[in-house]
Amino acid sequence: MSVTAIVPNWNGRRYIGAMLESCVNQGFSRVLVIDNGSTDGSDIDAERTGAEVSRFKRNLGFAAAVNTGIAEASTPLVAILNNDILLAPGWLQALIHGLERHPETWFATGKTLMATDPRLIDGAFDLTSRAACSWRAGQGRNDSPGWNRPRIIQSASMTAALFRRELFDHVGKLDERFESYLEDVDFGLRCARAGHLGLYEPAAVARHWGSATLGVWHRETVRRLSRNQILLLAKHFPRNWAWRMGWPVLVGQLLWGLIALRHKTFVPWLRGKWQGLRAYGEIRQSEHPTCVPVALDKVLSEQEDLIRQLQEQCTFDTYWKLYFALTR
């Protein structure tokens, strides 16, 4: 089956050469790099590997790059890949076979390990709590047999995932208002609420350097994450969410702010919240009422229960330990 690989890139020269090399024997029909106005020559390096490169004049964000790639793709399947991912041999075929075994699923993702220490999980799939805060399942945990079982999922990180091209016609492309960060979580919530499920296939293995462009606790990363949590709430939460889920939202958001404070990024966290609140009304008005077959309450309850279950199987992260202690 024909597959187009879509690789958003912004100043990724340190990693993109090895990343594209790992794509060579996967069986992609096209490898399409969407460059967000890079100034480090990484777009030229990508062309030298044989990839097709489409260029923006400036950085429009991950979501805009992915949407451009989807518009240019004509294959029935598209793979969305970060520029700092390394695909193990057979990654693509494992996901294709997974979709063939489960024709009811619309997307598939594999087990992603940390490039700095392949004994640790970087992420398996995405889960979102009632606080509009997400967890990449397995992050930081030892790669153990528990992560080697395929399962049906509701949301996949776009670090490295395969999608049926038709899915974007059903639920829409990425929301470019998110720019970068949590745009895949927003997409996953839309898929879950529309009843379009996916597959976690651990036989598809990749390694990820993680936050290679800016860094996990870079001020800009924190600002965008903080803002986009509010955008998730504005887009998806029901009209009376403050009454039904106000306490979990307050607890989860404040705990995240305390972590930002510990990492000396409280001001960017606060700025992101302010920007999110300023956009809240406009997004709320444009998104509601939303007619979807699956209520958000059901989706978030299922995902939050799974967060707790998976956290209990290992050692609780401090954030989630406090969150569940205060909300349950």
C-alpha cells in the first residue's frame, strides 16, 4: 500500500540526516519534508538525501506543516514523523500489517523509545485527563513486557504515526491555531469523539531524541503548552464544564504551573494561560455546539482511568500522584 511520509522541519540539521536515512528502506512512496523557514541549511540537507522539500518563508508551526503535507499527499496512507525520530527496520510494515489486521481502525502508532537511553519508553500513545492535561503513556518508564501488547487506542502522538488519508476528510486537519504542541492531542480527541479509533502496535519501534528543536522546558515550549491546554478546554469541554469538571481543571492546571515554577518557567506558563484565556471566547463561539456521537465526559473518563491504571503499574509521577489524590 502506498504511503507518503510527512516530515515537518525547523532548523533540524542535527538530526534530520539520520532521520531521513532511517526512512530509506521502510517502503515509503514519497518522503515529503515541509520546511518551516529553516536558517541552518537542514532543508538543503534533506534535499541531498532525495527527499522532496516544500518551503515556508517563516515558521508557521507544526500543524501548518502537517496540513500542507496532507494536502500534497495523494496516497491512501500518510505517516507523520518528527525530524528527530529514528525508525527501526520494519517500522512501517508493522503498522501497515496492524491496520490490515484491524480494518476498523483509522491510525496506528508504535513503541517509541528514548534515543538517549533505549531502555526507557519515550511514549506509546496519548491520554488526556479531565484537567485538559495530557500524558504520553509510558514516558520515562522501563521498556517492559507490559508495553509489548497491542491495544486499541483513542489518540496517537504525531511523533511517529500512520494514518489513513481519508481520516482527515472525516474529522478535519490539524488546528493551526495550536501552531505546535497538543495539536495532535486535539486531533485525537476529535477522532475519539467521532468514534474513529486507532491501534498501538509495539512491533513498530522508533527512537526519539525528544524536544530537539527547543527543549522540554524551553520558555517558548512552556508558553505554547500552557496556552494550548486552554485551547483544548475551549474547543472540547461542555458548556457547563466549570460545574462538572471545574475542580479537576483547577487542580491539574495549577499543579502544572507549580512544575513550571520549579523549572523556572512560571512566567512563560502564566503568559501562555493569559493568551489562552484571551482566545477562549472566540474559539468557544466557533466550536460550540458540537454534534458528535461520543460525549467528551465518556472519552476523558476512560482516558483518565487508563492514566491511573498505567501509573499504578509503575511508580506514580509526582504530578499524577497529587492530581489523583486531590480529585478522587
